[in-house]
Amino acid sequence: MLDKLKIDFKNVFEKEFEDLFFSPGRVNLIGEHTDYNGGHVFPCALSFGTYGVSSKRDDKKIRMYSLNFENIGIVEFDLDNIVYDEKDDWVNYPKGVVKVLKEREYKLDCGLDILVYGNIPNGAGLSSSASLELLMGEICKYYNNLSIDMIEIVKLCQEAENKFIGVNCGIMDQFAIGMGKDKCAILLDCNNLNYRYSQINMDGHSIVIGNTNKRRGLADSKYNERRSECERALQNLQAKLNINSLGELTEEEFEANKNLIENEVDRKRAKHAVYENQRTLKAVKALEENNLALFGQLMVGSHVSLRDDYEVTGKELDTLVSIALKEDGVIGSRMTGAGFGGCTVSIVQDECVGDFIENVSKEYEREIGYAPTFYVANISNGTRKIG
Ligand code: GLA
């Protein structure tokens, strides 16, 4: 595939490529909608992601072409004049990254031709946008010799998504993608960005991602609404409690103070944020003690809470999870990512994976009317130069 990308680069830009970069997608194993609530997440980077083939120019233009959006053609922008433009579509993500880097006074003056190809299913909630942002951050760093570490790039990419794209996402996706490590998930405390890697050794089990094939758009979904509901709940709690985020509360502290939250819906949202954070810590402990059964139960608990208290699942995700849980060899299953469509993640005994995919596909199609898609996940390293 890399050879084909190099040829495509030559066909599109009529010159030879110089460098190759890769930025993964991510899947979150547990800890959903906790990142912007100052809680923990437990994601890993995937072996599928976004490739970037690039070469320098002698002016200050960035020209980009995606094999995933060939109809859009080459999109060009000037390093000294970066404005959001709806018709530039996917290129607004890399533009946002350049803009934020420049605002932070990083000196960017190297024009570039960049061909992009992503094999992350688009709009499936596996973070194709954050993958592209980190890819651009790494490319800018390389060609402009920026002295910037990966965590800083991660933060700036999140800022680009928040301010330039207008999606109020937390830091999980960018962090998982930038800091991913082969065969490991990352336990990240989003309150202070303390993190550690945890070896994923599932002893005879695979991580299977199931795409509902119901597309979700983060920007127009109810994502930002959930954030506001949690912020309101936090403000109510702060009337009595000296806390900066919901992630600081234990379940007991929440139960003892939940009546401070005026609105019943806000109370349910906050309950999810607090319980999911604690569940994530329990799940990581279970996994590290090789208690896969408990890890699976906690995954199911996470899904139920996202369904009933946070209300971000929907018919497709609920159907895919409930069918999955009826299959032999399934340890746990839940939605992953923002929700409202997108993907599930399941832990399945290796020898059952074939039947699992076949049976769940049939049953889901019977109930929903179209088929899901499955991928057995391989955990990979974070964004990097590969050639
Ligand atoms: C999206 C956001 C993340 C996180 C998840 C939910 O993927 O980009 O920051 O909030 O939803 O856990």
C-alpha cells in the first residue's frame, strides 16, 4: 500500500515524495464521556489510521489532497492566511492545527505538498479527525524543526478541534493517538494528564470493534449539550463541595450530595460521569490482575450507564451490544467513543471470533435492516514518521 501511495503522490503533485508519516485511529476500552469531566479514560491506538506522504515546496503554500475525498481535489492554503472555509471540508482540520501552532508563536514557513489516505472507517467514532490533526502536527514539527513534545502537540490539536472546528471535545482522542504504544492501553487522568501504559495481554482473547454503520457527526450531535449538562451539575455541587471536576468524586460522595443538583436530567448525567470514572479505575485493576471476567462486567456496566443515565447510545448501538452479549465466548461489550451511532468494542475469545462476527452480523441486519462491519483490533504506536 505504501508503494501505491508514493505513486499516487507523484500522479497528483507531479514530483517525487520525500517523507511518509502515519497517525493511528483509537478505540476506548472504558471511561466514556469522562475526559471533559476530569476523569480517567483507557484508550489505545489502532493499527489502522491516516497516512501522509509529503514533500517540501519553496513557497509558503500548503497543498493537500486526500484519496478518501478525491472529488474535492487539491485544496491549497497559505501559511500566512488561515481561515476556516466550509468548502475546504476535511482540510479545515490540518488548517486548524497550523493556525493554533502559529498562534503559539511556533515558526512555520515551510510550504508542503501532502497526500493523505485514511483507512479508518469514516464517521465511525474511531477518531479519524484527531488522527488527521496529529498527522499534521507531526508533519509541521518535522519540516519546521519545531522544538515541541508530543503532549504539547496533543494539546494544540485538541485546541484546534475546539476553536477552529467548533467541536468541544475532551483530550482523550488526541492523547491516545499521539501517545499510543504498541500492545498497551493508556490509563490517562484527564484532570492533570498523568498517565501510564498498561500492557494488554488478554490471553486468548481479541478486541473486536463492531461498526453499527450508523454515521454520527460529533458537531451536530448532542455532545456539546452533554458537556453543558455536566457543567451545570458541577456548579450546583460546588455550592457546597470544594471540587473542580466531577472526576474528583467517589460514588459515595456523589450519593451523599446529589440532591444539590437541581435538575433531574443533569443529576443523571453527573451520576454517569462519577460512576464511569470509578468503573474505569476498577476495570484497569481487574485487567492488570488478569480478571478478564470482571473487566467484561464493568464494560457492560459502562454501556448500561451510557444508555440509561447519559443517553448517548441509540437503537443501533444497543442492538449490537445486546446481540453480542448473547454469543459464546464474549467477555464484555459496550459502545465506544462519543456514541449516537459509531462503534462498539467487545472482548471475544479467539476461537469464537469467526462465529461471533457471522452470527452477530446476521442478527443485527435482521433487526436493523443493514449489516454492521467488524474489525479485529491491533494496538499500535502513536503518530510517527515511517519513511
Ligand atoms: C469523543 C470526544 C472525546 C470523548 C469521547 C467520549 O470521542 O472527542 O474527547 O469525550 O467522545 O468519551
